[in-house]
Amino acid sequence: MLKEQGLSMPTINIAGENALIIYFSDEVSDDTSAKIKHVEQLIRQAMKVDLSDDIVDLIPSYASMLVVFNILHTDHHQVRNKLRILLRRLDDNSATDSDVEQSSIIELPVYYSEESGPDLTVIAQRNKLSVEQVIEIHQVKDYHVYAIGFAPGFAYLGEVDERIASPRLSTPRNKVPKGAVAIADKQTAVYPNTSPGGWNIVGLCPVDMFDVTATPIMPIKVGDKVRFKSIDKNEFLSLGGELPEGFGKLS
């Protein structure tokens, strides 16, 4: 199965006293991401049976996955051997589509405007586009969820159209509001909470991206697709969105 997708067998390296890291490829691609999701699901299924006392966490990323284990129960050697057995299931086609949870397409509403997206005008001028064109280009495609990190609930989504790709701000803002939808290079994301940040803000999303009281605590997971949908200010406010005072004038 790996060879059919042009991927070599993953390599497994030590990543700490209680962790191994599986490298799937040198390249970021949808095939690599799909394979990582497949392996993650196989391991999570095994964690319910023979790996229940061994593996405590999985952290998938663009082309790798960190496997954290319980050093009171096992060690690098044993975990590596069990992971290799699982990976061979992929190579001999014994793993099937029923082994994995299917990806979802999650639609996120966004209030795009110069009031809610203080960097829209700069992106438009830099790329010789109108603000309306930047908004349309940003919401016209589905974005793959490659990784979650930086902050709880912060999902790295890719890739934006080259016409609106924008470098990070030379000076990050001290305070980016919760729900800010932003672009950095060819990635886009939604800030799950108020935090510092250097991405270009194009709008605001009223959906909670991380809520410990909700099930699940995040509306998206690695391997899903995100589709942004433009809404107006009234819809944004009716969905619980908040527009910080003076936000559109952020420097």
C-alpha cells in the first residue's frame, strides 16, 4: 500500500526518553497526511487492546508522528517492534478502509471585512487584487488539516492560493483576538484564543476552536478538511461572535 502511493516505509527514531517519532516522508503532501492519519487510527485501535498500557499519546504532524509511551510499562525497543508490526499491515494491504475513521469536511463561518480583518487591504494591495477578490480566493477551496500545535486548538491548514499567500508580519501583534482567521505564507488558521501572533488577519470566526467542556473539545482534527464560508456582521454576532473595540484599526 505504501509503495502504491509512492511512499517508502516509515522510519522510527528515538525522540526522547519516553517517545519515538515516525517519519513518513521528506515531503508534505495529501498522500503523506492520509498515511499518517491511517497509522494514527491503527495505533489508537491497538491502544484499546494490546497497547493500552504502553502508549499514552500520539501527536501527528505534517510528515511525522510523535508516539509517547509509558516508561513504567515498556521501553523504546518494545514499542518500536509493535509499531513495525502495525506498519507492515499497511505494506501488505491487510489494513482496510474500515480500520480508519473517515475524514470530515468542516464548514467554518467567517466575517470577512476590513472591520474584522485588518490585514485584508494590505494583502489585496500587495497582490494587486481587490479586497473582495482576496475574500473569494480564501473561501473558495477546502483546506487540509495538517497539524495542531502552537496553542491548544490551533490547526495548521493548507495551502492557500499563491495569489493571497503572505509573509508573517515583521512585528508580531501582542494581542490577536480569539477567532481571528489568518494567513502566514501559504498556511491559514483560526486563533482558538487570544494570544500574541504574527499572521495576517483576514476575518473573524465565531466558532469555538477549543472548548474543554465540549465533546469533542475541537471541531476539527488532523486529516479533516476545512471550508470557510463568508457571513455578514449580523450573522457573526448572532452566532456568538464578538468584535473587539477598535480591532479593525490594529497596527
